[in-house]
Amino acid sequence: MNTKPSFRIGLITLVVAGATTSARAATDDVEAIYQEHCTKCHGSEVYTRDDRKVTSYDGLVRQVQRCELSLQLTWFDDEIKNVADYLNTRFYHFKP
């Protein structure tokens, strides 16, 4: 492929910008899911109390699955993982 360097740089910039925008949109989507569903049942005290029931990353994923099933949300596995990752980043800080 014989393209000018400025074209290649522009193309690379577009790809990187698109990936950054997609990551930001995904974070916004997960936060919207959290706000819509998780906060209906409880506030952040569930995640921050001293005697919290979730003690590991795997336990967090299982708890998100239980909540999803309880609310009959029919999320995909990646949505469950994304919500667990969001909660882990924001509150728990487990090593996955």
C-alpha cells in the first residue's frame, strides 16, 4: 500500500480517537445501567459497609448475576461483567 505519511497518521488518529470514544461510551452505558437498576434496591452503603457480603471479584460477579436474575433483567454475560467491573473499580478494588 503506497499511501502518504500524513494520510496514515490521520487514519491512526481516527482509530485511536474512535477507540477512546467507544471506551467512554461503554463506561457511560454501564453507569446508566447501574443508576437505573442497582440504585433501585440499595444505595452505595451496600458496597462500603464493614460487614459487606462480597469479599472477592468472583463473588462480586456472582452477586451481580443474582441481582440480575432477581430483577429479571435478562442481561448478557458481558453486561454482567461490565457492571461487576464498574462496581469493582468504583467501590471494591478487588484484583480480578
